[in-house]
Amino acid sequence: MSQYMAKATALAKTLTALARPPLKEFWKYAKVELSPPLPGDFLKLQKCLKESTKNLKTNVKPSGGRLGQVTVREAWLNVLVTVEIVSWFYMGEVIGRRHFVGYKI
């Protein structure tokens, strides 16, 4: 019995030593990325939204805006990305229903 306890203790020490660097890196990023937003972040968001609406107004004009300068390749890539997103949505729906056509009653 003491043999197993010694092996378990050694295994636990080894696993702890191996897990320490990845966990240290995880906590470094978790402190920054998983923290709640600060008041300054809301000001940045407001500024970004204003810029986005301004860009949207200037880029959607059919006569000379960015939308009129989209190449066929860019348009095709946008279509493919849209199809992929819609496909993942419907796959999630099928998985959630657990049936391909509709809900089994």
C-alpha cells in the first residue's frame, strides 16, 4: 500500500511541475482578457461605433464607395464565409433537435 502512495505522490508532484508553466501563462492572459470592462473601455467602444457608422455611410454609396470596388474574388470569399456560418448554424440546430428533419414527438 505504501508503494502505491509513494507512486501517487511522485505522480502528483510530476503533474504539478508539468502543469505550472501553462497555468502561469493562462493566468497571465486570464487576468487581462477575462476582467470586466472598465469605464475607459466604454468610451473606446463609443468612439469605435461612431467611426463605424461614419465608414458605413461613406462605403455603402453605390457611386464610388468601397462597395462598388469589391472584386469578384472578395465577393466570392464573402459568400463562402456566409455559407459556412449559416451551415454551422443549421448543424447546431440539427444537433440540438437530435433529429434531421424536425422534432421527434
